[in-house]
Amino acid sequence: MLRRLVRKQGFIAIGFLAPSIVGFAMFYVIPFGVGILYSVMDQTSGGEFVGATNYENVLASASFRKAAMNTLQFTAVSVPILILLSLLLALILNGNVYVKRWLRTAFVLPLVVPVASIVMVWQIVFDWNGSLNAWMAYLGWERIDWMKSDWAIGVLTLVYVWKNLGYNMILFLAGLQSVPKDYYETADIEGASPIHKLFHITLVYLTPTMFFVVLISIINSFHIFRATYLIAGDYPHDSIYMLQHYMNNMFASLDVQKLTAAAVMMVVCILIIVSSLLALERRFNRSME
């Protein structure tokens, strides 16, 4: 009787999940599988198997190497900045701060603003005739073409941090709320300093949340292409030419083989990063048990 009930509930669950499974397979799994197939063929229609030739051609491309290096540098710089700022704000807002609710709302607002609107605001600020250059000219300084100079990567990092700061802050606040208060009370009785409590209590219990926030931040760093494309177009300054720019240009030129090969390598790199973070998290959880 129990086995029949479990089987019946299993069929019901599959029925509810079926539309999502079919949609995920049709729009994600199957296209990605077809992309892997195209990446080892010499052409999409009636092509022949060429093995790793397309991957070798992509790796030999100077534009791909430039895009990969820029993407890696952007992630390596912007993600730590975002993590540190969001953690600092979460620690501040977790205490007794005046107008705490208003500050939380202010940091969360960028999450509900469309990317196109955000880009328009930043264009107004950093355009050649934008407000920032107007203020600089008023002070007697020379104008800077922000998005066509080495400052472009700094502007892009600022946009990324501003857009994702509120979301990470909320995650850290949720993690801080789960830290047992008894440990802080015991530390206060023993005369522990705030720094000691931060490193030996707060950050230790915040580590699982930290892993998740780092993972989400890395994934979101690959979404910066939308803002970069809207701000700077198909061929931006060399410092902000990302992997997605390369793949977008390959798509525009109908070079599907290089496009799919680059996409597969990008997915593999993301999977390696995600798997490494998950392995570290599992090891940390075992050490805490």
C-alpha cells in the first residue's frame, strides 16, 4: 500500500515537473548539445568531423585571448571588491544604525531597475558630454573619454558593483541573522574584542553564505556583457572587450564553429570554478562537523 502511494506521488510530481523539464531540455540542454556537435565540425550543414581544430583556431585567435584575459581580470578584480563592500555594509546595517530600513531600500533599488535604464544613467554620467565631464570642465580639468580609454574597465567595475551590491548585502544580512547570539554573549563575558568576534564567530558562521555569495557574484560577472554592449557597442575599448563580445561578433559573421567552440570552453571554465567552490564548501562543512 505504501509503495503504491509513493509511486503515485512520484508520477504526480513528474507530471508537475514535466513542463519545466521539457522547456529546459528544448531551450538549454539540446541547443548546448548541438553546439558541442558544431564545435567539432567544419560546417553546420553536411560538415565533416575535424576534432579539436576549431578549438585550436579559437585559442590561436588574438581577439579571443584578449577577450578571455579581460574577462578573467574583470572577474578577479570586481568580485573581491563587491564581496568586501557588501559584507561591510551588511555588518553595518546588521547593527543599530539610524534609518536602517531606508538604507536597505536604497541599496536594493538597483535590483529592480532594468539594465537599459541603468545604462542610460551611467551614459549620462560618463559620456564625453556627460555630467562628470561637465563638472571637471567647470573645475578647470580636462575632459576624459571614459569609455574609450583605460578608464573604461573602472567604469564597468563600478556599474557591476553598484548593480549587485544590494543583492549580496541581503544574502549576508540573512547569514548574519542566523549566527547564534549566545556565542557573542559568551565572548562579551570573556572580554573578547570586536575584531576577535568578527574573525572567530561572525566570519566562521558566515562561511557557507560566503561560498554562495562568491559563486553568485562570479556568475553575475559574466552578465556584465549586457551593460557593456549597451554602453560601448560591438567593438568597445580593448580593456572591456569580453568573451561575450567575441562570441557575439562570431555570430554576426556566421562563424558558428568558432562561436560554439568559444562557448564550450567558457562553460567548461565556469563549471571548473563552480565545482572547485562546491568542493571547498563540502570540505569546510566536514571540518566544522
